[in-house]
Amino acid sequence: MNTWLLLRIKRSLYAYRCVRNLGISLDTPDAEPLPLFSYSETANGEYLIDASRLTPNSRRENFETGFLPEHDDLSINNLPYSYFQVQGASSDWPSPNSSRSYMWSQCIQNEGRLPIGYRMPNQRELLIMMNILPDDAWQSYKGYDGGWSWTWSKAMYMCKTEFSRSGQGHFDYNRSTFRMNAQNKSIGVVNSVYNDRGYIRAVKDVRNP
């Protein structure tokens, strides 16, 4: 291989999407596996999420009755407990409207205003909630659409998990945490420089229901 071609290859960037087996039996590969997560709606309109089918290494062993300690996305505190309960769509804090969404630091400071026993979710809990809860589990609010009008859309939701690579490498400015966009069902890193805001959908750990 000549030097010119080698330099071109080294200067190219490639992205790889990795996959792994999630428990499908090789003896019965055509059998439909049980989902890793499931939910049920409680009598008071909340959601009980069952994450007990995850392997023990993918679950948090410590049962929390209060708030999660400070942690980042690489911490064991970013794992879900086997069961956790999510408040209903009418219980966002603060109640969504165009003027009362909160910056991440404000959400952290006001976590104590949530109902006793409830807390901000971590990143993985928020990811599970995003993927399995129904569309009507997420609140809508009226906000500026970037053009000339105000429009209704699903809210943004914050988590307690810090971004472990903030200030490192390509992330050379402060990116503090992660935020869920309930409108397009995505989670991204929040850039606190632009004061990205959101709401809290509170959760709590539940012992075997």
C-alpha cells in the first residue's frame, strides 16, 4: 500500500454500530423472547415498571428511599432497580407551560419539592420510561416553535445523571447532563451553556410488588 493511500485511510473516520445477544436461546431461535422491560398502570394513574428480567449486573442493588447520590452515566447509580414506579402524566414538576421549565441545576436544587419518596430518575430509568411507556404518559405544553407562532408539543424531561465526558476531547465545553425529548422520543446531552430546560417526571424504587 502506498503512503498516500495509507494517509487517506488514517485520516478517515468510521462509525460502527455494535449489537449483542439479549438472551435469545440458540436452541429455540424462532421463539419470541420475553421483553426485558414491562409496565402496568396502577390504580392512581402511575406506572409500575418491571426491570427484573435484566441480568443482575445491569440492575442497581441498593434500594433507595430518598434521592440518588451525585453520579454520572458510568456509575452503578445510573442503573435501574428491579422495580420502579413513575408518576402519572399530570404530575410533572413544575406543571408544564412555556415559562416554567427549569434548568438542570434548578431541577437538582428543587428535587426536595417532589412528593416524599419520589426523586429525579437517572439516565437509564429515563431511557426505559421513554421506550416502553405509552405516548399519553407524557405531558404536552405550549411553547415557541422557533418561527412566528406558539405550538403544542410534548415536554422535555431531565434526569439526575451527570455526563462523564463533560469538558473532555470533543466535548470541550460544559455539557452537564442528559435530557429526554418526549416529542420525538430521543435522549441527548444537554449543553448548559445554552441553558437547556426541562421538567421532572418523578420516580421511586419499589420492592417486589
